[in-house]
Amino acid sequence: GAGVSQTPSNKVTEKGKYVELRCDPISGHTALYWYRQSLGQGPEFLIYFQGTGAADDSGLPNDRFFAVRPEGSVSTLKIQRTERGDSAVYLCASSSSDRGRRFFGPGTRLTVL
Amino acid sequence: SQKIEQNSEALNIQEGKTATLTCNYTNYSPAYLQWYRQDPGRGPVFLLLIRENEKEKRKERLKVTFDTTLKQSLFHITASQPADSATYLCALLSGNTPLVFGKGTRLSVIA
């Protein structure tokens, strides 16, 4: 079956702009996660959804970052007033259980100029 | 503070040898420890999961050990091949905290 997909694969934007990053999880996976990865670092947790609700958003760096999953499937990560420090690869993952393996998408590379 | 350390940024080994990667943690009581492989430009791919009450797990040429006294996991690849070259990430799941990743070790297997 299809894996986790993310769009766009690359996004270049200017400082101060608004961006949306999309994640399509594996069908039937109730848990969805967003991570951010900078060069030479491991993935850094941002937010976890169980179904439609954010079960843990403790990793969101500030209130410019917001994520939704309105129907319990596709999720969108939204970043307002982007800053150069937001440049990173944003990874989405899904799983059938929070205790189990994560299935990661290929990531969206965000560059803020 | 909580910390996950993977022994080295990069590890070079000769083809056919066993690669051993280390993951140490402090101030965690992990219920699970997972290992992932990541290739350049791709998302991490799950390899193995080991629970706190398990000492060792094997899958083909891969072996993971988990020592909760030493607060350490070892990840072994036997009979290594150039195709094993990648970054290997360990990740901990503890209580209600999210899965937390180490920085990874970049393995290069030289033919």
C-alpha cells in the first residue's frame, strides 16, 4: 500500500510569509506526528495527533506554528511569519499505535530566505 | 536534563566487519527503544524495537541489545556491506513523553 506522503517536497519562501505543509498518513493510522530535522541533527518532535485532536503539542517552538487534522487523516502544519531559523526538513510520520513503529514520509524541505 | 547520545557522528568500517553503534541515555526510564535508518534526502525507516524487559533482539544481520542498568543500547550490523552505509538513529519512548531521537551516527562501509 501507499506510504506516508508529504507535499510539497520543497518550499522556498521569504521571511515573514505564511506556509502550509501537508501530510497524508497511511490509511487507517490514527496517530500522526510532525518532526523537524536540521542538518546533522535527529528529528525533533513538534506535535502528535491521536485522531483529530492534538494529544501533545509540547514541541511546537512558539505560537507561529500550528497544525490541524480536521478529519483524522490528512494533516497540515502551518507556519506564520516565517523566520530564517525555521529552515529545516519537516517530517511527518504515522503509526497505528503510539507505542509502535513510526512510518515516516520523505519530508518537506523548507527554506526561508 | 534528559539526554540521548549516540557514540560518534561518523563511523567507518571495512566491508565484512561488524559495525557496532552505541546509544546512551540519561534521565530517562524508557519503555521502548527503537532504531531507524535514514538515507540522505529521505525520512527515517524503522529497523528494530526493543522493550525495557528485553535484553536482545535480532533481525537478519541486525542485533540490538538494551541494558537498562548501563542506560545503553548497542546496535550491531554483522557482515556489513556498502549498502548498509547510512545514518542510524536511536529513539526512546518513555512514559507519556513523545518518541525522542538521538542525533544519529553516520556509518560508512568501505569496500
